[in-house]
Amino acid sequence: MPTYEYACPKCGHEFELFQSMRDEPLKKCPKCKKVGVKRLIGGGAGLIFKGTGFYITDYKKKSGGGSSEGGEGKPAAPAAASKPAAPAAPAPAPAKQ
């Protein structure tokens, strides 16, 4: 439920009221009891996200040796598979005649 700001143009009283979005705006000032209170347009408060999944660190792999960047979710390839294969032993030279 949001907090609304009100101002009474007759007595100058400014106040905030925590009320449902479905509730009708106030019409009477709580201080002077006169009709004519205006609801002000507020800047609002920042959004508050509770729980997990809102930060990049929540998606990083928590176990294993390295962390994969970009959050691809694929396991890292073994170190041996990422290196090029060593060249095979040279073929024996043909015999001279």
C-alpha cells in the first residue's frame, strides 16, 4: 500500500497517509476539519526487491573451481580438451637404395 501526500490549502497543513490504492482521496483536513484537501503528486520511493535472483552474483556458479562469466550455465571444458593435441611423432624416413 502506498503512502500518499496531502496538503490543505486553507490552513497549510501538509501530511502523509498510508492507504490502499482503492481508497478514496481524503476530503477533510485532519487539523482544521475543513473540506478541500488536495492529494500531492509525489516522487515515490524506490523499488525494493526482496529475495534472490536480482543481482548478477545470484547467477554465478557457487561450487567448482572456476566461475563461468556471462551466466551461460554450461560446465567448463576440461583443461586437457582445450589444449591443441601434440603433433604425432615424425614418420620414419624412407630407406635409401
